[in-house]
Amino acid sequence: MSASPSGSSTLTVEQVEAEAALLDQAEIEAAQVRQTTSVHPEMNIDDAYRVQAAWLHRKLSRGERLAGHKIGLTSRAMQAAMHIDTPDSGFLTDAMVFEPDATLDASRFCDPKVEVELAFVLARDLAGADVSIDDVLDATEYVTPAAELLAARTYRCDPDTGRTRTVVDTISDNAADAGIVCGGRRIDPRAADLRWVGALAYRNGVIEETGIAAGVLDNPATGIAWLAARYAAHGLMLEAGQVILSGSFTRPIDVRPGDEFRFDFGPLGQFRLGFC
């Protein structure tokens, strides 16, 4: 389950459930809604994770299965832009896992974008407040190239007021997560220096972004150690078999109907993702 902080919350249970229901319906209808903090300006990050957890509960109650987690805001540039000094996280269900070389309907998603990442698949549970990079690597079955599909169920910029959404809005909105695609080669986490894994992202044959994984907190395993510690604070853990998106090392690329993306990780292989 998703960690639901028990700190300085300001929203009632009813308000949390109402916001989760609104986001859920926005995703189902692929129609953006007003920002969460536009109605609850006093809400904080604890509240945002409560909304996110309530949304996950709605999905699980419909029969979806928790498949893993994503970590976001891992680069200094993105943290500065969102006025935050820590990563954020979201959930992945099995309905959010797409096959490599698939073609998806862009209209299913609100303001979609894609990012380049590495995904860690756990061989055993990972828990504790003092999890290290070595602990993450020891617990990982394999690392694989991945792309994250982002969506904004609430407006990034409100069309009526011009108000931009905050990190609290983003976390409530499942850290903007809409899906994951894994492809290329699976490697042992110690078979390469993961900091130097690089990738090229092409859209319609034109290179749009390049990056190396050290852009994720100097090591993509760092974010997973952070997430394990955050979950441990609430008596939870990252579980064997789960896939953890470690954070993007490129800027998000806009998705349009007809776009064809190719993600080239060099010696780790490549895969594509299309949109109609």
C-alpha cells in the first residue's frame, strides 16, 4: 500500500476522499479538473499523500493490483522549480504497466508527457530508515531501461486564473504518474556503474533529450533508499517483485497523437512507444 503520512494533516477524511474521487474521475474521463490547492490552499504534503493513498485505495477496490512505485523530483533543477528539497513518490498499479513497442491512444491521458528512467525490480523486501545504496543493490533482482508516462489530471496552469499547480497538487495527483514501459536489456545492478548509464530519446526520428543516470541524486539507487526510509516511517516496506522507477534523467517530452518515441540506452538496448 501507499504510505499515508500521519503528521500535520489539515484535511478531513471526507475532504481527502472527495479529492481522490475527483482525480479518479478526471483520469477515467481524461478531462482535467481544477487544482487541489485551489480549493484547499491550507493543505500540505502530508495531506497530499493522504489524497494519493485514498486514490490508490479506490483503484485497488476495483481489482487493480499494486505493481510498484515511482520516484520524482530527483534532479536539483526540478526541486528548485517546485521549491522543494526532497523527492516525491507515487504508485504504479498493474493497469499502468504497458508493453514495449505498444501504441497507446494519446486521448486516454491528460496532457501526457514521457521521461527516461531506470527501473529497479526487487528480489526481496526492502525496509528500514537506514537503507543504503548497497542495500538497494543487494535487494534488486535486475535493473532495466524504462520510460515513464506522465499525465496531469489537474491543470498545470489554470486556464482561467493562470495559477500554476504546486508540489502539493502534483503529489495529490499521484506525482503525475500515468504509466511505465520497460524495455531493452535486464542487467544485474552491480554489472555496471549505474551512474553512467546513458539514454537518447527520439520523437519521430528527431533526438529530443539525452542524459545519464547520475542526474538522479548522483546515483539512481539513492532515490530508492529514500523511498524505503519514507515508507519505514509509516511501518511499510517496498516489497519483493515490485518495480521502482528511480527518477528521470531527462526533461519531460510532450506527447501528441501520431508521435513515435524511441528510447536508446546504448549497450542496454532500445525500445519504442507510439501514440495514436
